[in-house]
Amino acid sequence: RRAWTPFLGVARQDIPEKNKDSPGAPWQFVSLLPLFDPPRHDSAETITRALNLGVNVKMITGKI
């Protein structure tokens, strides 16, 4: 039996007129992101370094 990994599709859209009524250009597929990616052994250190440099770090998880 093979396990599968869920993915999230990412798309972008150009909106030439910066208002809510602009239909915008067609959506363009950008990438697939796996929804399961275990943290690397150095993740905690990397996040700490980023925070010390003033980076606003956001963690995206599947936990609700």
C-alpha cells in the first residue's frame, strides 16, 4: 500500500486596476506545495537566527 501526500496548489493573478471591482487577468499556476514536510534538524536554530535579525516569522501548519 502506498501513502500519498496532499498538496496545495498556488496561483497568482495580475490586477491592473487596484480596486475590488477589477476582474483581473486570468489566474496563472505557480507551484505545488506539499502539506507534509517534517522540520529539518536545524529548524529551531534557523528560526531563532531569523527572529534575531528582525524577520517576522510565520509558521504554517495543518493543525486546527
